Amino acid sequence: MMTDRLEVEDSTTPLKQDSSWGSISEVVNAPLIDVAQDEWWISIVFFYLTMLLWIVSTLPALCCTCLFCAYLIGSSDCGCSIMFSVLGSVQRGRPLWLAPNIYRGWLSILWAFILNGATRLRLFKWEWQAFGGGEYWYHGEGVWCWSYARVQKILQGVQERKSAFGCVRASIPDMFATNNLVFLPNTGPESEWKYIRWALHQTILADAEKRLTQLKTKLSENWLKPSMNQLNDDTFLQGLVAKSCFWIYFNVWLDDVDTEIVARWNTAAKMCIFPRLVQRIAFNLFINRMKTLREETVGLIEKHGLQKLFYDMNNSLPAQYKRTPVVKLCDEIMFVLCFAGVNGATAGASSCRDFLQCKKPAESDKDNIDFGNYPTPADMEAAYKKNSIRYIKEALRLDPPVTSATTSLATDETISLAGSSRFLEKGTLNQYVLSMSNRDPKEFATPSLFNPDRQDLDKNFTWNGAFGVQSRAEDEQNYPRICPGRYIALDIISTILDMAVGNTSPEQSVPETGGCLGCP
Ligand code: HEM
């Protein structure tokens, strides 16, 4: 059992707040931004009244992929046919009178998701095939691409990001923190994205490497009899990762009550994939949970007296990017550190745990994972002990925690979709699918084969870019938006798994030492 250990003197006494800090409750309850007309409450009422009609008209799309494509982009090049599709709605700014286009298109996608065992990678492949197996398919409010070459071009260039997630506009400011890092375009050295990312490196990530060296000791004090069996308890695993992340970020070892808050990001984040229309159909249940979670997460920062870090970060920003009040910046940063960081590391740890026992993770593309030369848990353990970092990278190539990400088209483009072509304006949402580019047969030999010794291992895009050969600086030069927590994640996962399997010769994840782990 984990013991309750707090690094603060009196966690129950709230710190006296400076008024410039502000109220997180006001941030999450601020007026809604960018709500499409087809998401208005009147549309939700209409949907409920006519729901049966949309269900009956969309179920056949599962057997007839032509119908599926027609609902999404129209059945022919004729303007009228396009107008009565999801694409037609999106091109007109999603007006109320075209709401049925969205109901039909998105319900069809929901059925396809269920048909594919609620597995994202399987859904993506199914949609890709439905649209003719070419470079693109349509889903949500935009186009999805998958090939390694195309994804690499996006990852190495300027990304015109928007407040969008899963290729639909994001529900802001109630579900997502409005200007969080992943929504900002990386348009150059003076961009808001660059300043915030740099501030993150200079503050929270600055001492991460030092704290990583103490992680094993901290875990050993709290996990007295490590075993794989115990790790099979998801709640326990989530707790270990949440404590480890908070330690690396803030030098604070959380007690079990606080840990439960951070670990809750794992479940809350799963509901973020649904657009506001669906959230409202579900009476905002998940949005309300997320608001509470964001309030409680900022509450942890306040409780542990960590506000200064965010003041420092805010002070380092040029005037036009400073947040008022400062709690807004805290919320944005905590959002990415939990949403991307805690979730990514937990999903990664649980996938590797399953691979070690020759189990295929619940949401993985099971039919396309071949354990090859490692048919037994003993073989897997030996492969892990041979090189734990290569093992983790290879398991997460096949089952990446972040399957795709959203940017937008940088120029107007005419794109071939399901045998016809569609003109898409600059700014149309564009999703790139990391889980599929990680299996592009043009780049990866026998892509479904689990092989930690593979030559092409470091080409994987699991962390939003490929690993460089020489140094971590190389990664960031080649892939500006590569995950700044990639080495932190590798180290947290390997430290936990090393303990579970009794690995006495841990591997070094970072190709060079010194400085901030994410910094160039
Ligand atoms: C196995 C674990 C992890 C994986 C697979 C992963 C993967 C990714 C991916 C694919 C992105 C791009 C997402 C997008 O742009 O929409 C990303 C971004 C990010 N990740 Fe991670 N991540 C992991 C762990 C972490 C950790 C532990 C941290 C903590 C520092 C972290 C911090 C971030 C941040 C701040 C971004 C935004 C970067 C930017 O937009 O410039 N991640 N991560």
C-alpha cells in the first residue's frame, strides 16, 4: 500500500490568494466560445424529437460504404449533393438549417466506431478503406491523413493549429482550456506557442532530470513489494504514474487523496473526443465533470503552494501573451501536463505492462499485433531486460497512447476522396494519424511485427516526431512540436516496469545529459 506522504507543511490551510491569481471557477464558467448553430439547444431538442429517423437512416451506412461517404462528403461532385453532407455544413459554417447533415454524418461515424470494437485505429482503417484507401478520408469537420511522408511533412513544418481536437472544433472554455499549448500555431520564434513552450521548459521542466534520478527511491518508499500482479490493477498503475508525474513536475509526492484527482484525468480525457453537440445530447455530464476536475487540479497547485511557478512563467511572457488572471495560465499548463502528460504516460505504461504478459491491450488493433519471436511472458521479459527503452518505444509504436492530432490545411487544396475530388479551403481541419504512420509499410519493415531490435525503431512518430540519432536537441530541431515529455515518459514507464520485473540494469533513455529534458 502507498503511504500518505506530503511534502508540504500543512496541506489543509489554504494559501492566502493574491487577487492577480484569479478564480479558476470563473475561467471554466466563462461564456462559451465558437458554438456552431447546429449545436444550439434548439437543435438538441429537434434531434431528440427526430432521433429515430436519423438512427434508421444511418444504420445502413455500415453495410454500404458509399452511403457512409455520401453522408460525409456528398455522393457526387454536384454542389447540391455536397451541400447536404457534413462537408456542405462545415463549408457554410455549420448553420442550424443544415443540422441534419451533421446528425447523419456523425451518427454514421458512431456506428462505425462501435462496429470496430470501439477501437480508434480500427475505425480509422475502416474509414480509410471506405474512402478508397488513398491519402485522405473525411471525418468530423475535416480531412484525415496517414502516410508517413505526409505526416512527416506536417510534423516538420509550421502547423496552423486551431482550438480543435479530434478534427472537430473544441468545446471551449468549459471542456478544454482555451489557449492551451496544443491549440496554438507554431508560426515562428515570436509566436505565442514558442513563448509558452519555452516558458514551460524554463520552469516546470527545468529540474525534471534531477527529480527523475530520485524517482526510483520515491517509488521504492511507497511501493514496498513491487510485482506485475499489482500493476495489473489499473487504479494502482494510474496512481503510480500520477504520483510520478507530479513529482517530476513539481517536486511534490502526492498523498492518495490528491493522487485520485490527478489520476482522474485518465477517464475524463476519454470523453473529450466528443464534440459539443454530443456533449449536449448527454446533458453536459462529461463537460461538468471536466470543469470540476480542472478546478480540483488547480486546487492542488494552490494547496501545495506552487503558484509562484506560474507567476514566473507569466512574467516571462511578452505583454501581448500574458494571462490575466494568472490562474488562467496555470489551468492551461495543467491541462496539457495532465491531458497529454499523465494520460500519455499512464496509457504507455499500461500498454507495455500488457505486452510484457503477452496480452494485447484493450483498445489496440489486436489483429495487427504480432508478438513474433516473443510468444511467452518469459521471452517478453528477457527482451525488456535486454533494452527497456527500445522495448517501450516498440510497444508504443504498435499501440501509441496518442493516436492522432489536429492541425489545419496551410493552403487551399483539391483532395481526392472516395473517387471524386473536393475543394477544401485553407484552414480546413486536418488530422494526422500517428498510429497509422507508425505502421506505414514504406517506412517500417513488417510493420505489425513486435521487434524491439528493428533498425527503423526511432523513426516512430509516437511522440509527435521521430527521435534523433545524436541528441535530444536534434529531435526538436527536426520536429518543433515533438512531445517535450518524451524522455520523462520513457523514464517514468521504465522505472515502474523495472521495479515490477526486477530489472537490475536499467537503461538510459536520454542520449545526452544536462539541462532541461525537453530543451534543445
Ligand atoms: C508515453 C507518453 C507520452 C506520449 C505518447 C506523448 C505524445 C505526445 C503527442 C503525440 C503530442 C502531440 C499532441 C498534439 O499536438 O495534439 C504531445 C504533446 C505534448 N506532450 Fe506528450 N506524450 C507523452 C507524455 C508526456 C509527458 C510525460 C509530458 C510532460 C511533460 C508531455 C507533455 C506534452 C506537451 C506539453 C505537449 C504539447 C507540445 C506542443 O504542442 O508543443 N507528454 N505528446
